[in-house]
Amino acid sequence: MTRPEQPDDPAAAAASFGDGWTRLLRAARRRLERTGGRLDGKIGLSAPTDDERRVVIGLTGRHRAPSAGRLTISVDELDAGLRRSHGEGVVEVLTRLGGPVRDRAAEAAGETAAREAAIGATADCRHASQSWYQAWRGDLAADGTATRLIRRGEPHLLVQAVAVLDRLPATGTPLPVLAEEITGDPKALSGGTLAHLVLRALARRCTAMGEDCAPPQSAEQRRALWDAAGVMVDDLASQVLVLNLPAGGAGLGEWLSQAARLGVPLRATLHQLTALPITPRVSEVFVCENPAVLRQASASLAASGAALVCTEGVPSLACWRLLEATAGAGARIWWRNDFDWAGLRITASAVERLGATPWRMTADDFTAALREGDTEPLRHGDTEPLRGAPSSSPWDQALAAALADAGRAVMEERLIPLLLHDLRRPAARS
């Protein structure tokens, strides 16, 4: 639905009727478009010129003094006068000079109905019950996005955006493949309105998971959002940080094994994991969220420590690919995150996706870590207010309840001594 402005042409009005008609016809158009084309009511001109005064006198047959500060005339008088002098009514004249007379009230009602229908079409999505999805739908109405799409004739983009979101999170689907499946155009999600709509939703999802996300402004921010949703944009940019994970396989497997012998961290890219498949040679691997944990493990334990993978927040596609290979090789995966709502969500996802075992992620672990702050000054900002939407902890329901009661999050850095103990003596993990 497009609504082009079609102002009356002053030159055409002056040429057809004289200089005194321009403002009068414009006022008539405004009145008719506001009232749905009704000829009742009046229009007026402030500070009229002599030409305008003579036109009104000629139309009404009533004298108007040169000193009059305002002239009024009924629309039906204008219509009748035009028919007498030019053989056309006011609607015909306005249409000829400036295009059809719009019915703005009907347009507004139609636009409202179309907007409600477009937003209503986004209700049917597998994420419909999620707070982030509901917030995204609210944004569509509140900031005028849906209205702009209606006016540009693009409400179908909302339907396509929902179809994309229905496919997410994915498990490494290339962005062009996803775009082709939904729209028939492999470039449809590389930029433009559809990509913007989906990425705004993914930013809401990211925020709900506890990350500080806003609608992306840069290519790097867009890539990170796609990556967190399991969509592959750049297999070189998607990386995972690894320590002490020897593996079989030419190239990457050899590099990982050499790094493990030296006890130094190594970054593997999704491209390497795809082009140079590996077979991890460990019976268990530990997963942490914060690079500080891995850095301390490297410094304190070097090559004697257990295998450790760092997610650096929301796991990347490279991280999932590596850990899927590790689980596929029969290794046990011990997983932990910060004690916050996002950490609970990510841990639950790892349990479901990889069969991972939570690592020091019980209510007792949380309570002990929180209690430590009562006797020591808070270190490195490792505790803070809980943020984001609450989450459950299926492996230990008491953990989510403990977080809610405390109202505070505990960052992983507070547990580093305990985590290093586990990595040094991989015997008791609970």
C-alpha cells in the first residue's frame, strides 16, 4: 500500500483559473480528504489577497470588504460555482490538477487493519511463548516498522522473517542456504529489510540470554548474532579457544596435539574443523565460559591439566562443532557457565545437545560461591545483579530457585581455585 503525496500544482491552478484560486483549491482538497469527500462544511482563507477576495465574491455573490482578515466559503458553494463557470465540480477540478482526492480516514482504517493483520501473522511461531520474541513483536508495532512495511507494500517480509526464525537456532546452516530455503533468493539475508528484521529479533534473543546486545550496526555484530543462532556467515571468523586437547587428524589434529604437549592455548576456526576433521583423543573435556579460567589453567597447570574448551559466552558454531566431535569420540563433557540466567540456559542446551554433565553447577556450588563474598571484598566484579529473563535448571531445580532468591549472579572467576583443582585432579566433579 503506497500513499504518494499529490499536491495541487499552483502553476496549473493559476493558468486555469487565475492567481486567486491556488490557496482556495488547496484548502478544499484538505477538507475533502479529511471528511471523505463530503461537500458540507466550510473552508477559509486568512489574510486574503485582492485576487482571492474577488474569487470568493464571484462564487458566493456576496460582497467582502477589502479589510476582511479572513474569508470563508462553503464547499458546496465552491462546487456549484465551479460547475457554473468551468463545467466541472470541485472533485473533478482537484483530480485534474493534482491527482485523485484521497479518503484519508478510509486509508487510515485500511492501514490499521493491514498493520494488525501483518503483526497478527507473526503470532504463529515456535518461539511465540518466549519473552524475546514477544518483545520483538511489540517493537514492530511500537516503532512504526509494521506501518512502514505496509506503506512500501512489503508486509510479506514479516511472514518471511517468522519463517527464518522458525528455523533457528540452526546447527551450522550456511546463510545463503537458509535464505534460499525461505525466499528462493540466496542473497535475501545478506542485507536489506528482511535481514534487519531477523537480526533485530536475534538481538532481542541475545539480550534475553544475558548478553548485552543491541540491533547490530556493523558486519562483525551481524555475524556474531547469526553465529550465536547457528547460522554460518563466515567460517573463518567463527572460532573456539582450546587448551590441552590432543586429537587425531592431519593438520588441525596435529596442531592441537602439539599445543597440548606444550600446554598452550590454541584457537581453531570453523573452517579448519570442517576442512580438517579431527578425532579428539581424550576421555573427558571440561568446558568453561570465561577466558580468564582457561588463561589461569594454562599458566598454572600447563600441559598437566585436563582438556579445557572455553565458550567465551554464547558458544560459537566452531565451539559446537568441536564439542560434537569430542562427544562423538566417546569423551565425557563437563560443562559450566556463570551462575546467571544466561548460564543456566546455555548449560541446559549443552546437556540436551551434547549429553554434557554440569560441572560445579549445583545450588550448593552457587550458595558457597555467593557466601564467599560475605567474608571477602568482591573481587573483579565477579558478582552482580541478575539480569534477563529467568531460566530453569533441569539438572538441579534448586539452583534456579537459589539464583532467584539471591537476586545476584556469580561470575565464573570466583570459582577459579576450585576449577583448577578439578582440572589438576579430574576425579570428583560435582
